[in-house]
Amino acid sequence: MPKAPPCLRHGLSTFRRYEEASHQRDLFPALGDKIAMAELKPEHGKTKLTQGKQPTHTTWWPYEEVQRASLFRCVDTPLGSNNVGR
Amino acid sequence: MWDVKGTPLPVKFENWVPDRVLYDFDGPRIFTVRHELGDFLAYVCDEDDQIARYLLAPTNDDTVAALEKGTCTMRETLAQPWLWVIDVGFDDVPRQVWRSTLEAIPETLLPKPWAMLWPNLEPLLAVRMIGPNLAKGRIPASVIKRAVEGATYALKKLAELMLSSRPQRPEQRSLTVRHLYDLPTQHLAFNSFEIAFRAPDTAQLRLGEQDDVLEPEYDEMGRRLAEALEWATPLASDQDSRTIDLDLLDALKKLVPPQTGLVEQVEVRGRLLRHQPRPAYTLTREATRRVGRARTQREPQATPLTATGLIEEFDKGRLTFILRYTDAGRDINCAITDELYDEVMELFQQDEVRATIFGLEIPGNRFVEVIHIARVLETPVDQPVNPA
């Protein structure tokens, strides 16, 4: 994405609703079949709603020392999911 | 990266840029391209650390509009007679172009057959009748009828249940059961046979301009639908001792596949189930047997009833009326199905015409379920019937 805003290029895309992540999994199977969930707190970095047609698309700029993978666990149902990353 | 099945083209495809970005996630993933070689819809089907691989299908404004309205799926939009596969470097420079077809692309890299462009376009409820012999051009009308009836009957029962259990908000006074089950058809597909319904236009229902005004109602209907589907499709680890509400059992009875015939499974999914444990449920013939056993054991014994009287107080939303001045000596509360609507409406509008109902009286149900209705031929006493 050479022409994308540099700030967005350094963020990680997440969704806040399971159904949006699930929809994207169906739309782009190449991205993988797992959906992982985390509860992000202020100490994990900065987030901002960056939605277009995806109402809860959120960009996450994690702090450098944050172990990102350890925050997430795979989920296979929408129950209790909030802040869902892919 | 996988080998492309197609013909390499000596096309540079320079100066290609997204015209309208339709889906963005870590960069544009679905967008239109206007180019001197034609108009295309681009879809990122795969990527590695060197290139992104796009499918470019020829398109036009009508096709893109249908995609944006949710009347066709992403895959249908890509299913053109030919498409290009293009490898593009992260400098946005195309490296190779192939002419190919959708059938030549690995299934695992294509959008799922039901996936819409945006999550809000996902149908409220989609019912798919599955069977090995159900294919485009070979779908009997009875299968289509079953899909429509199974979905609408279940929605009607769920809507009745929901509306009876919660007070209607003042702004929803114009809302009737019919608005919640007689939904606009969003989409038909032949994979095996699928029909999808979307939520009605809230402005047309005089509920305001806001699209999500009925979301609490849909969520409640979805919760009850999932409760019924969970019961009908127990996992191996589940205890088999759960019971189900009779109303939910009723909602399932036309949704499950028949014990014989072309339809072997029924898949149910849609936005109605968005907060539920599973986003989709597959009802097999085992579910049909389970529903049948439970109905035999638990449904109260119905008594046939025939009565003649005048149709009054026809509630067109709830599809109920009161049969008055009957030969049974009492007023009878009646409930009908959609098929009898026109007949009842006509009799309701003709004040003097008496009707005979044939129905079932079910203990605990204050409405007689009317199965058939016939008008009574009134013969004035001074005009004998012409034997001819």
C-alpha cells in the first residue's frame, strides 16, 4: 500500500464485533479461518475507529514492547466477543 | 504462490488505479478499475511477501450497484465468462497477467458463495435446501415452495412469540406480525437452492428512517430461533434430555427437511443469528425425526371443529378473526394462514354472507386453526333453487 497514509500503514486492523470478522472470513478465505479475540487496554497501545463500510473497523497501534499474540485467544462463537482481531 | 491455470497475456496493464474502493482492510481489497482496456472489479484473492494476486472480472455500473445493494453476492459478481488474474508487486506495478476463469481458481481462495460485499448486506435469514440432485435448471417448484414456507412459517411463529412477550413501543404501533415474516426477497441462488430475505424498509413500515429500529426485535427472534435450532441439532456431547417450547417446536416443523425426496438437509443462517452460539445451522433428517417424535409426544391432541357463522373483527396483521352468530351457539376465535387471506377478506367485506370453517381446536390455544373455509350459499325462501 505505497499510497496509503503512513500512519494507517503502521496500524493493525481489528473489528469490535464478531460478525464483522466472521463476514470478512467468508469474504476473504485467504486471510485464514481463525478469529481471535482480545480485550485491549490502554497499556496495550492506541486504537481508533477507522470504519468505512465496516462499522467497527478499528486500527490498533500497539506499543513496541507489547506481546501482541499473547493477548489473543481463538474464538469460534460470537458469545462474549468484543475487540476481535484477525 | 500457487500456479495459475490460465493463458499468460502480453499485457502490461500499466496505470491501473482503484477507481472506487468498495472494501478496505489493510488497504483496498475490493475496488473498481476504469481502464482503457475496460471496466473491472478487482478482488484480492491471495498475497505473499512479494506480491498480491488479484482477480479482475469485467463489470459495469449495474453489476456494481447490485453488489452494493446486496442483490448479488461477491462470487456471483466475479462469475463472468472470463477474468484476469494479475500479480502485482507492493510497488503497485503489475508483473504478470493471465486470462482465466473463476472455475480455475482454487475454491479455498474464493469468497464463500453466500458472502455479500459488506456485513450489513448479509440477509436477515437465508434458507438453503441441500441435496445432491438439486442444481440449476433442475429445482422442482415444490422445493422452492418448501424453502419459502419453511422460512416464513418459522418467522411467523417467532414473531408471534416475540410480540406476545414484549410490549410494543409506541413508535411501533403500525408494526404487525406480517411485517416480521412476509419479508422482501433479497436473493435467490442455485447452490443447491437458496432463498434469502432481508429486513423490510422501516420507512415503508412507518417506523421512521432509521434502519436498525427493529434490531432488538430481530435479536429476540434470533435468540428463540437459535434455541430451537440448538435443540434440533444437538452436538454429540450434549445431554439429550433438553425440552423445547411447543411454540418453537411448531416453528421448526416446516423448516426441517422432509424424510424423503430431493431435499436432504436444510441450512439456516443470517443476521438473525448474529449474536447466537453458531452463525449457521444444518438441519438433517435426524432433526426431522427429532421434531416428529417431540410433536407426537408433546403436542396436545387437536379436535376437529366445523361451524358456520359471520366473519367479523378481521385482524389483517395477526390473521385472526371472530366467527359470530354461529350455529355452535358461541363466538369462535379463528386463526388463518396466508393462503386463506383473500377468501376471508372477501367474506369479511360481504356482511351478509355466512361462512363455514373447518378447523382444529387445540387445548390451550384460544384460536381455532382454520384449515379450510367455504361460503354458504344463501337461498332466499321465495326463490327456489333452479334444478338446472
